[in-house]
Amino acid sequence: MKVEIDENSGFCFGVVNAITKAEEELQHGRLYCIGDIVHNSLEVERLKQLGLSTIDHNEFARLNACRVLFRAHGEPPSSYELAKKNGIEVIDASCPVVLNLQKKIREAYEEVRANGGQIVIYGKRGHAEVNGLVAQTNDEALIIEQEEDLKSIDFSRPIILFSQTTKSLDGFKRVVELVKESARASVVVNDTICRKVANRIPQLKDFAARHDVILFVSGEKSSNGKQLFEVCREVNSRTYFVQGVKDLRDEMFDKAGSVGISGATSTPRWVMEEIKEELEAKS
């Protein structure tokens, strides 16, 4: 049985940067991180063993004179203010793409305050990146997660539209189309989807079509993982969602001549390598 790892899968630049910074800082002692550094329980556990403590915002508010890593998703302005007030050293691993988007939204918010417009963000409500984006607008931005949410928009007022960096490009195009159809004032569209994520879809479709079985490796918390798993399954019905070696079942590979292993932008390469080694040892 031939086993191939998708060379386009695995950590994006933002996640690589965050994990590299965490590993470097952990050599100098204890380090906290607000939320899971990556949506993958195996990688979170690996870094925990090195001394990384995952905390929430309530725990962060009680800390003093320590070091806290801001993960790739970015943080709202209030986190920076609190860190300064409590003498916390910030290890800022926010993805540059996310930081640039925060800046754009902050500038757009100043514009709409002057003309009575509104900021609309296509994204997942409650997602850490989206929370940081909405915070740039004094929590006034409207979040569009699905088409029914469009009813919250006042189409008589100007609209400036953005997207969470990891959302589906096709989904964003659909939202843009629907907003423009209903708008009775100006609409400014900012395509802020990260192309590292968006470009994965055509690549992944080709990869999924080349193999008898696809193992899509991802943590259960990963939105990107769920989205890309569905992309695989649409092309190849023998696609299985697994988190690691423990999820492998012999029946998955019945009469399979080739197995493709792919993963989310939050999936560590070492987990995919582990799965490949396990399959090659059995075949």
C-alpha cells in the first residue's frame, strides 16, 4: 500500500511562527498562553510538557509580572492594555496577516463613524480571531456567519465588508453577492481571506482524487480542519477524520492501494509522519 503525505498540508506561517516563539521562550522558564496555541490537542500537550500553560482571559486578568504569549489569532486592544497595567511581558506571536487586518478594520471603523456606515465581518462568532477583529470597532461590527445573519444589516446605510482570514473564499463571494443585491447605499468589499488557506482547496481536491483513501488529520476544535475535511469528502467518499494514530481502524484501508494523508493549518507534521510510519509498518 502506497502512503503519501500532502506536501501542501500542515502548519501555516502564522502557526509555525507562534510555536517557534513558544519553544524559544520556554527555554527561559515558564510561559502562559491565552487559549490553545493551536487547535490540536496533541501539539498542545507536547508544548504543555515543555512548560507552556494555557489560560483563559479571566486567568490572564489575575496575572502579574510574568510572560504571556499572544497566539497567531491575535488579541483585542484590551489585552495589551491589561498586560501593560499588570507588568506582564507580552510575547506577541499574532499572525502578521491578522495584525494587518485588525489595522484595516480599525481605520475603516473611524471612517464609518463619520459617515453613519457599518462594519460587517464574515466570520465565525466567538472565534478568537473574530473577537479580536470586532474589538477594533468597540464591539460594534456585525458578524455574518451564515446567510440568515444578513438580516442584521441595515442596507440603507453604507457598508464596509471584511472576512475572517480563514473563511471559505466561495462563502465570502456568496455573502458579497447577497449584500450587493440588497444594498441601497455604498458597499466597500475587502477580500481579507488568507491565500495560504484559500489556495489549499484546489490543491486538496487534486490530492484527494489521486488516492483510494484519504486520512484527514485535524483537531476537533479546528474550524479550518472541518472545512477542509468536507472538501476532501466531496471528492473522495473514503475520507476519514482522524486526530492521530489511535483513530486508525483496519477497515478504513480495505482493498486500498494508496492512502493520502492531509491535514489542517493547525495539524503538526509530526502527527502525520507518525500515521504514515504506522501504516507502512502494517503493510
